[in-house]
Amino acid sequence: MQTGSISSQPPLDKFLVCGLGSLGQYCVLALKNFGVSVIAIEQIKPYSWEIPELTDLLEDLIFGDCRHPELLKSAQIDQCRAALIVTTNEQVNAETALTIRQLNPHTRLVIRSSKENLNELLNEQLGNFIAYEPTQLPITAFTLAALGSETLSFFNLDGEKLRVIQRQIPKGDRWCNLSGVHELNTRTRRILAHTDHLTSLPSTFHQWDGNAPILPGDTLVYIETAENFLLLPKRESSTPTQAQKSIHSKNPLKRLKRYLQGKLYHFWHSTLQQPTRKVALICGLIVLFLLLTGTILLMISHPGTTLLSAFSATAILLLGGYSDLFGDFQQMDDIPAWLQLYSLGLSLAGTAFVGVLYALVTEGLLSAKFQFLKNRPPIPGQDHIVIIGLGRVGQGVANYLQELKQSIVGLTFELDFDRTILPEMPLIVANQKEALAQANLATAKSVVVVTNDEILNLEVALMAQKINKNAHLVVRTLGERLSQSLTLLLPKAQVLGAYAVAAEAFAGAAFGENIISVFRLARQTILVTEYQIEDIDTLHGLLLSEVAYGYGVVPILHQKPPDTSKFMPSDDIRLTVGDRMVVLATIEGLKRIEQGKLRISPKCWRVKVEKAITPDGIFEGANIIARISGCSLNTARELMNNLPHTLSTPLYKPQAMRLVRALKKVQVFANIISTSSQSSKI
């Protein structure tokens, strides 16, 4: 059933969740945030629930195999608008989807599956079907958290990047110079909410006054396109510090000495953290000592021997060449016994220690996998984002941040990590202490900890906070209990449960395949929803202003095929069959559109046109009135020719205020008048 259409089918007002593992329980919670009725099926009753109040959220809880038709019938599948099939067994999920489709051809199917080819085939056969891999869904949420608290959502729409921002206006901000909030609405930006420092954000859209001034401390929520923002990393200052000046002012010998001391210090600490390097250092020093002592002894025992000859003979012995020097049995009588024994010991020791060095070199070559890749970018010095854990989630976050031109560094503790991944990203592969030290954590602006090990995430998060208390810390968890505990332990960190985030997307998809994205605003879930206008739609023939203010949604895209999409479209566009529209809406807004019910506050404002200063104002004023109010052009011209006069077409307050402002630009003065006869001059 097309959302926004009138249908002869009975209303499907229930939602079914099959599988109450961690993901299933969070799906129930997410659906209840939408205010809908939820029924659940779980195979075996668990000893305890991860969400303690789960049973209170359900209309009915049934235990058994969700693949059985009789069990699905008892779960009222015939009345279910959508079924979220999220067991941990993908075969069970697919079989359940097939069974549900046989019982109810209209139920929306949202399943948990990582098999892309199978998902495409099932979509073709079953219809009204979508599948997600829950480990991939939280990527956007972690990316948003890494960017900071201002960014509420980020999504792609028709190849354009859009983001939702919640921003508190600082003192001296350029926006404080505007005459009113309405001036911020442009072709690339749309205001969603505006409040002062004493008022909390409203739970519905369009509750702000377009003529209100913007003051320091006010909060603005708005959506904007990529054309209106550039998320570029902060550049490091090109001005040298005093310490740098002092270093460069020294003579070359002192700079060289300082450089060598730094390298030696770094090498020594790296040997303490990596045992293999320590072994290599010890073996190397022993071989060097044997080489020097052997050279000296040979020169003492044979005074006529040159330094080069003694050095070469000692090196040959260390490399196992005892037979090369003492291979002639008849000549051995001329060589002192102590020198023969010493040379034999030298050869044996050299074989042992040089052999160790050979082994370590071979290990280093093998661990490098002979990857002669182009050099990665250097590790950023400051204001960068550190991504710890480069599994599928970490790689996804890194890709997203690179698209946003953020300065990042990836960090993994897996020494066998595939170094061909994300070649444009600075990469650190080492153990914990060394990796954190190399990542310049003390000067990072954000740290994202997303390994697959919850305990490791906890440990690394605590280490990161100890190193940099000012960094924006984002931590991945799986369970509710650990999330709550970590939130108490790290109150400034953003702790995101992977399943809780994924459940929001599953729940959003349950309301139709036209749900593009989901985010939270003022404790409300906002759905980015797409509509295709049909002749039986409740939206057919309405102005976008009537859609926006009547149903409490925010249109952000309009397309009249085959024309290209228009972002932040004009309120004066009238929807016709075939049009495509994308709106921001709460679940209540979607319900009103589906049922064709306008909000409680109707059109209760009219516009009284007082006078026009010029004849051109009369002509242009009529065009503006017809365009914004939706009345006929003849009605508008008749009004302008009989001033003062009140427009008979009722309007929503934001619509009426915009009309008055537009008339003022052509030197036509008007007021808005409420149906209670209270007037307000603009």
C-alpha cells in the first residue's frame, strides 16, 4: 500500500517482532517510541530480559517457533502492518518471511540478513521487503557522534549530502545581525526549530516565530545541504612556536645531536614495548662486541696483520667460516691452540647470534607481506579524529569521515591487519600502548572506540580519557547493562549500543520502504520519508505550505519528473500526480498524512491588505497573493483593486506571515488577522 494513499484494505495497526535477542528487544523499544502496538514471538522464555520492562511494552508475547503458520496466526499476522524478523539464525529469518508472505500479502517484511544476493531474490519474489545487516547500520550514528554534539543527522539524498544541526548561538555571531529567523531559510537551508535559552525545544515542527530576532544563547535546529557547509579539518598553525624557534636557532651540530638523541630515545622505548626488538638489540650488541675483540686479538697474535685483514678474518669466523681459515690440517700446528679454540668459539657464537638476527629479519619481511605500497599520509598533529578498531564498523566510520574531509587516523591492535584497506588514511598497527602514543591522542578532538571486544573498548576508553580529558569520546557497546555502567563511569562520553542504534533503522523501515533515514530531535523520532504522489493520495492538489503546516512535516525535496530534484523547495509548489516529495516527519505526522487528517490547529488566519504605494505594487501584489495563498489570480486582482480588503482564503499563521513579508517587498502593506478578531501588524 502506498503511504499517503486511501486504500480499501483494512487498517494494519500492529507490528510483529520475531526473535527477542538483544536486537529484537531494542526493536520493541524503538517501535514503542513510535507509539504503536507490538506483538512478539520468542522461541524459549529466557531467565531474564536485557530490557527489564520489555513484557510491559508488548501487547502479547508468544513462545514458540516463528516459522509455524498457526503460531503466526495467533500473533494476529493478518492485522500486522510490518513484521521485524531479527533472530540470530538467518535461515529461520528467511523461512519465516516466506511463511508470513503466504499468510498476509500486505505485511511489510524487515529481516536480519547479511546475504546480499539472497536478499535481492527475496525482494523480487516477496515484495514490500527489506533486509539489513545490523553491524553495518550504526555506522552513521558513530560518525555523527565523532563529529560532535551539534550534528543530529547526516544522510545522502539524490547524490546530495544533507545534515541536521542543533546549534547554540554564541555572543557576536553573525546571525544575530539578521532581522528575523526567517532570513535563515534559503535554497540550501531550512529552519526546523528556534528557542531562547529558557525554553526547551518543541516536540513538533513550525512552532517558531519567523519574525523573532536571533539572540545570543538561542538554540537553532536546521537542515542544510553540502553546498552550505564544508567540514574541513582545522589546519595546524603555520607560525612556529617559541620552542621551535629556539631549536631552529641552534647550530647544525646541536640540531643533529638533538635529532639523534630523539631517535635513540624512541628506539629504546620501542624495544621495551616489543620483545623481538629487544632480542635483536642484545644479539646485535653481542655480535659487535665479538667482532671488535676478535679483530684486536688477531692483530695482537700476528703483528704483521693489517686491520682490514684481522677484521675480515673475524667476520668470516662469525659467519661460520671456521673451515675457511683453518681447513688445512698441516697449517694448524703453526697456530696457537688458544687462538684455535677462541676462533672455534667465535664461529659457534657467531652462528648462534647471527642466526637469530637472520630469523628476526625474515620475520619482519614476512609480517610486512612484501607490500611495497605508496606511502600513507602522515599522522595528524592535532584536531583529528582517532578511530580505534578497524572492523566493518570502524572502516565504515573512516570512509564516512573521509567523505566529509575530516582529519583522521585509523588504529588497530591486529598485527596481521590487511594494510591495503583505506590507503588514503593514516594507519597505525601496533600494540595498545605504542599505538596510542603514536596517534597523538593528547591533541585529538575526538576518539571513536569501535572494536568488536566490549571489554577492550572499556579499557581503551579509560586510557584515552586519561590521556586526553577534553577529547570527544565515543564508545561502542552491545549490551544495555554495560552501556549504562559506562555512561556512569564516563559521563562526558557518548556510549552507543550497536543494537540500540540498529533497532532504530529496523523500526523506521517497518513503516515503509520510503523511510530514507531516522534521527532523534527533542525526544522525538524524526523519519526522512519519501512520497510518490498518486491521484488517490491525500496530498494530491495541496500546496507544499499546506502539507507542511497542515500535517506538521517539513518538505526538504520536491521533484516533478523528468526535472531534477529541488532541495528546500518553495512553499508555493502545488503537488500533482507523479510528483516526488521527501519530508521530515514524526510518526504522528505520517499517521495524519495517511488518514488525511489535518492538525488540531486549522487555518485560522487571514490577511488584510491595507494599501499599495505604487501601481506596480498592485500588480505584483496580486501575483504574490495568488502564489502564496493558493487562491485564483482573479480573486487576488479583485482584492488588490478594492483596498483596503481582507483575503477570504484562510491561511496557517506561518503562511500568512510570509505573505505579509512578501507584500512588503513590493511596497504593499498588510496585517494578519486571526479568526478571533485579534489583529497583528507586521
